[in-house]
Amino acid sequence: MKRRAFKQLATALVTAALVPALALTAAHGTGDTAGTSAPVVRTDSGSVRGTTEKGADRFLGLPYAAPPVRELRFAPPAAPASWAGVREADRQSPACLQFEPTGIREEQPVSEDCLYLDVYRPARTSARAKLPVMVWFHGGGHTQGTGVIYGGGTMAAKTGTLVISVNYRLGALGFLAHPALSAVTPGGSGNFGRMDQLASLKWVQNNITRFGGDPGNVTVYGQSAGGSAVCDMLAMPSARGLFDKAIAQSSTCLADRTTLSAGEESGVGFARAVGCTDAATVVACLRKAWPGTLISHQADYRGGSKVGGTLLPRSPKQAFDDGSWNAVPLMTGTTRSENRLTSTALAGITAQGYEDLVRQTYGERAEQVLELYPLSRFKSPYDAITQVQTDSQRACPVQQTAQVLSAQTPVYRYEFDDPTSPTLYGFRIPGEDMSNAHSAELAYLFDFTLGEKPLTAAQQRLSDQMMRYWGAFAHDGVPSAQGAPAWPTFDPGQRVMQLRTAGASEVITTFADEHHCDFWLV
């Protein structure tokens, strides 16, 4: 992992310094070229020519905002420039600058000029088709990852949907708050990445009809940090009317958010750490700071979205409680053993280390935790501690989200449980079971390029079922798939669709018991 970190940091520094060159690469030129049979669509900024492959049209690297560089760094997204002629949309954009090293492969180009999206639709879709639209926000802890690793061609072709995968600013560039930045930012600072996501939804409203999509039938979906973005969209007043359904994967909408004031306080320390100490020039200084300096101080501010400005005045939980949220049908769920991936720093933990960590973490409740999760039930101490953390940090909080929202809107709950599933590239721990870990479901929903290995034939059949469930939800708000079990709403009865290979997917009502949610949700 250290080798990957070094190579990706070096790549980030080089490519960020070459923004103008990368911008030209991402633009692919704007003149007409050969291949007039390729699909051409007119956007508000100009016409684009895509490609067709494996039953899907692909329009790659479409700018939904101007490059967020120079005076647009640490600023709301601005409208993209227009162009004459036909722009070739046959190559993906760089990933946004990475502030941690494991969300992309080593060879992935990165740049601050990264506010692009990819559109996938069934081949030869008519502009009059009015197909449902699915807009994907990737995960990565708000510090890493990219939309370009989530190909949507197979999903689009199978389900008759338009799939859009979005890049948004990460790390300090996306989520740094500072009083001086707030003074020049409508809505407050600390949410530049969220502003990017909002801009992508507005782009959809303005452009997607010409691709054959229905702007009145948009599903936002995301996983991990992307699921957190979906939750924030549910609470964001300015997102009202921009989407009609939501899918939050491996993310609880009830989690606390950092307040804008706390974020600004941490941002003052971050600015000092990167050498911006003059209050009168701090904004200009931050906008000129070397990208590597920003990356090296990633730990010196409070990341993620900020609550308290006019963009996000309430947390999702507060908006659910007072009824001000953007109420839409919701699908939400988790993988069986999320923390097998998110707790890899604990690899090699011993039996004694397991007991010590439980006692250190859970205090007077530690003995109960050890009784509920005895080492004899698990393959290793690592397996035990990661299941404790899975249940307490994700499985049961997401179950609670479903409980809270099912009284206000239709909620569909799932658990991904394929004990043969591959993990992400670079995360394999020798001797440990890494199946069903955080992000395991992604290879089953996308033409995913960050998996450690291709899916088997049996896994491909589960993938087909899952894509059809997700696509059906985008069509009419009910996940269904021909030949697959009927998927009921979560309530009554806390019904959960457990997604398994070998045709074993089934509805269960034992999720809370299996994950000890009565204990964790006290």
C-alpha cells in the first residue's frame, strides 16, 4: 500500500501541475471528425459525438462545469464553456485530485480539471424515449475515488435506463471550510463537492431530454461517501425537484454532520499549516497553493459535508425529524461484513488484541460485546472485530435509517451477502476472508474497473438480478426482476432482501437479530 501511495501522490503532483495540458486532453478537440454514424447529441454547451459498444451508447468526458482552477478553486462550480462544431466524447476525463491513495489504480490520470460526467444509454435511443435516469455519486471517504471507474453501459442496456457517473471535487478542494471562504461563497464554504453534485443534477435537468432521458424521472444513487451525498440531497432545499428516487448504499442518513462553524475553525488551522497566515490574503493564498501541499495536510481539517449554511441548513436527520426533507422513495442497504475492507489497519490483530480493543472501545458494555461476538464463532480475530464494527457502525445504523424513513416514504432494504465476492484492487489481506466487504456490491452493479478480479458465471447471474432490481426501481420506484423473488417494502415486518448467488436471494426478517441491532441501537 505504501508503494501505491507514493506512486499516486507523485502522479497527483505532476498532473495537477499540468492542468492546462490535461484540460486539452480531456477536451479531445471540438472539430468534426470521421465516423458520422456515431451518435451525436446537442447539449447546452455544444454537440457531442459518442460511441456505441456492447448494446450501449457512451458519451464520455462531458463537462458539466468549468475547470475549478485558479479563481474557481474553492469556489462554487461555474458554467462550462461552449464550443463550436462537434466535440468527440469517446474518452473519459481524469479523476479529480486524490487526497488518499487507494481509490484509483496507479495508472489513472488525475487533475484539478475534473468536473466531467459520463452518460450511458441503450444503443440507438431516440431523443423522444423518456427513459429513467440514474445519476451515480462515487464513494471514497470524500478524499479519493472517481466516477470514471463505474461504467454504466451494461446497466443501461439491460434495464432501459440512462446511467450517469459523476466526478466531483475531493479532499480539501471539495470540503474545506474557512471563514474567509464562506464570506465569498453563497451558501457557505465546506461543501464545494456537494455543489458540484448539485450542478451535475442541474445539468441533467437541462440536457438529458436530448439524450432520450426523462428529467422528471431521476434517481440519485451512491455508495459510502456517495451514499452520504444522496442523504445530503434529501435534506438540501436547492435539490428539491431535481430527483425523484434515491438509493443510499452502505451509508446511514442519520449520521451526524460537521457543523459549518466547526469546519471553519478547523479550516483556519489548515490554512496556517499550508502557509496561508495572512487573513487579508488567505483566499488568494489557498487558491495558489501547490496541490501537493494541500494533499500533505489532508488530516489537518474536518472533511465531509458541513451543516449550517444556506446550502445545507439542516442535517438529514434534522430534516427527517421536522419533515422538511425532499421525500422520495428510498432503497438502502449494506454488505454483510462491511468493515473487512474499512478496518484493514487492524490486519494481524491477535486474540488478546481483539479483547483489549473491545474493552478499550466499549467500556462497561465490553463484556456483552464479547459474549455476543465470541472468537469461537469467527475465522480469526480480524474477522471478529470487523463484524463488531460492521454491525455497530453500518449494518444497524442503516437498519435504523430504514425504520425512521419507512413511516414517511416507501423504503426498500437489502443486504448483499455473497460469500464468494471479490474485494477491491489492492485490499486483499493474505489469510483473511475479504468477501462481503465494503464496496463488494459495486462490481455487480457496474462495469467496474477497481475490482481485484472478474466475476464468475454464478456471480454474473447475481449481477444481472441486481442490475434489474436497481433499474426497475429507477423506472417506477419498485425493485423487481423477472424470475427473481418479489421485493417487498421494509415495513411492515422489517423485511430485507438478502442478495445471494446460486438463485438463493430471499426476503429475510432476521436481519436485526443476526446483527444484534437491539444491542447496538440502545
